[in-house]
Amino acid sequence: MITEATKDVTGEASLERVLHALSDPVRLRIVTALADKGERTCGSFDVPVTKSTCTHHFRVLGEAGIIRQRQVGTTRLNELCRAELDSSFPGLLDTILQAAAADRP
Amino acid sequence: MITEATKDVTGEASLERVLHALSDPVRLRIVTALADKGERTCGSFDVPVTKSTCTHHFRVLGEAGIIRQRQVGTTRLNELCRAELDSSFPGLLDTILQAAAADRP
């Protein structure tokens, strides 16, 4: 019998959540930019979506444990949780980022 | 409905599609079983879902170019498109399978 399909994943990076979060082209682009250029403000990403859609994408990435946000004055900064991801899923982020780069020459 | 039995769905693999297809625990389990044990019939997978849900999962995996299906008499066999995936996204499938295995000790 299989019970783990209903395993509670709240609050923790689960593999499925990480894969789902990265299965969207805009979120993949946000993560690529964070990996390339480090911590950035929400408004600094070159993505073809409205601000509210962008906010949704940041939320999905945050809930998956891929990014964290911190407030500095009136500015919200986004950072990749690289160490945590590399620890939980060795090689996964790098492999996906390489595949994304190869997919969009 | 069942017309994809003979449909070759490989070659259309996009990274986002592959990640989306693998972002579901049941589909991840199907792919793990195919990687471990090779070509198998649809009914041979130990997954906690109905037959029609299972059919849906096979369709998503096929459309993402992760599996192909072939009909042998009255039996439909599923096979992982490992070579195609490894060629399109080097290391991706193995990294995800390793992460999945580590996630479910």
C-alpha cells in the first residue's frame, strides 16, 4: 500500500514542488537571473508579465523553497536559496539551469 | 482517447513540459519504476490512483516526451525515452531520479 502520495509537504522544499515551480518559463527566467546576477529587486526582472502575475510567480518560488525575500526599507530583495536546494537535491538546480540555458541559446 | 497508443510523442520535449510532467508524485513514481525495471504494462505500476487517472498520467508523460507507448496484441507497453531525454537535457533525468530516490527512503 502506498501512503506517501499524501505526504504533507507544507513548509518544506519537496522535489515535486520544486519541479512544479520551475516548470513555468517566467519562473525559470527569474531563477536564471537570480543565479546569474545574485540578489535583485522584484522590479528588476525582464519578464513579460504584469506586476501582480510576477508577484504570484515570486510566491510560488518562495513556497517551493527556491527563493527567499527580504525587505530593506521600501525595497524587497529576492535571493536564490542555493545552499538549501543544493543540500536537499544535489545537482538539481544546476542541471535545470544548464538545460534552460541550452534550451534558449 | 487511446489514439496515442501508436503515436510517437518524442522530440517535442520542452524543459518546462518535462519538469511539469515530473512535478507529480504519481508520475514521478511511474518514471522511477520504468527507469528501474524497463518496459512495463500500464497495469503493472503500484500507484494509488484509478485506472482513468493513471491513463491521464501516462498521457502527460507521453506528451512531454518522457515515455512512449507501443501496442503488442492487447497489451500496451510503456518505455522511458531515456536516450532522447539524455540528449535534449543532459543529466536531467538522472538528477531528478536520484532526488526522488533520496526523497523517499
